[in-house]
Amino acid sequence: MKLKMGAMLAGLTALLSCNMQSTSKTKTTTQDSIPEVITLFNGKDMNDWTPKIRLHKVGDNYANTFRVEDGLLKVRYDGYEDFNQQYGHIGYNTPYSYYYLRIEYRFVDEQAKGGEGWAWRNSGVMLHGQKPETMLKDQDFPISVEGQFLGGDGTTTRTTSNLCTPGTHVVIDQKLYTAHCINSTSKTYHGDQWVTADFLVLGDSVIQHILEDNVVMAYSKTQIGGDNVEPYDPKQKQDGKALTGGYIYLQSESHPIDFRKVDLYDLSAYKDSPADIERIVKHIQQKKK
């Protein structure tokens, strides 16, 4: 599953042709056209984001968990007496379906009092998430697929950009994956270093987690199903329903984390053209270097 960008691009058209029903209508957009980057986090405020923290109402940024300081979107717990499983998420207010997402993050400081052992240097980005206003007050996670971020302890191997599935299932290697989490093939990122995590999201056709031009996790046919989210509104959890789009969330799971970039390239105009998507992904990767 760990593929260099060249191999990824070479195989993407074939993969999309198998998964995208619209490939028979493939069209080519204007040559060399590239979508403008959409800066989801502007480095100044969180006006375009909605927090949802367990045990609190939608929009209540309890204890100033999410804050903007020094041009960074920070997750902090200095206002908590005890974490008490108050899992938090902050969702961008516009849903997306086809896109390329780039996030730069780093873990810092010490875990909040009361945080579970598994949540040490643990956070993530939720893709295809349900709308924040549809989450119950006591709900722990949005129904979504998660790109899980993990930090290393300096010695132990601990992959990042893993996959977790709160209230969802996916297909990996043509088999329905119903367990909660599966590790990627990434290396370990120790300490407080900045990490750039990319995600190629194409509806329910293909999702790839990318680190340093390597595809470290890939899956398709994202759909609602299974456990690992509670409680929830039954109207929002229709098992078997395809997840073709939704809201993007950043996570708060008890360990402080900083985000300095959350950028998105909207690929919806190119959804019928795998060749254009390949070209744009290649451009984005080259632009980073």
C-alpha cells in the first residue's frame, strides 16, 4: 500500500475507472487548469468553523478548547479539571465531496489529566462527517471516516495517517473492512516536529492518505455502518448508505496539538476526468517541493 507518487498517479486512472460510475462520460477540462487553493484555516480566526464537544451543545467551545494564537489553530486543555471523555471536534462549515486536502500539524506539551492511554499524542481529521448540528449532545464522535494522527514516543514504532471508522465501513482490497482502526504503512514521526498529511478524497470511489508523496492508506466505498460512535440520532445512521461527501473536522482527544495549515483543492469540477485529477495531484505535489 506504500506507493511513491509516480506509481500512485500511474494507477489512479485505472482505479477510478473501476470505481467511478461516470467514467463513461469522461471529459477533459481546459488544459493546465488548476483549482485555486481554498484556505480552510486563515491563521486569524475560526469564524468558518463550528465546535462540537461531547457533553456540550453544538457551537459551545468549552473551556476555549479550540483557539487561534500565533497564527496557529491550537487545541488546549488548560481550562479542564479532568478530560472526562469530552472528545471534541471542530467542523468546517462547508461540506465537500471531491477534493485534495493538506494539513500541517504537530503534537506538543503533555496530555490532559484524565485522558486515556490510547489518546496520548492522538488526534485526527474526520472526512465525510455528518453535519455538526445533527450530533447529539452526548455523542462522542461524528459519523465519519478518520485519518488518525499519532505521534511517536522517541523509540517505539507508531504509524500515523491511519484509518479509523466511527459509525462507518470501507472497502480495502475488495473486502468490506468492519473493524474500527487499521494502521497505515507510514514511518513514525517522533517529538514535536511538523508533519504534512495529505488526503485525496473522491466521493465514495477512492480515498488515499499520503505522507511525503507515499500513499500509506487507501480504501473505497465509504459507507455508514458498524459501531464506535454513541449515542447517535438513528435518522443519521442509516447503515449501508454510501458516504459520498460531508464535513471536515479536526479532532480534540486530550493531547495538545497545533495546526498551521488546512488547505483544500476542490476537485468537483473534474470528477468525470481521472486524467485531470492525476494531473492536478501531480501539480500539487510538485508545488510543495
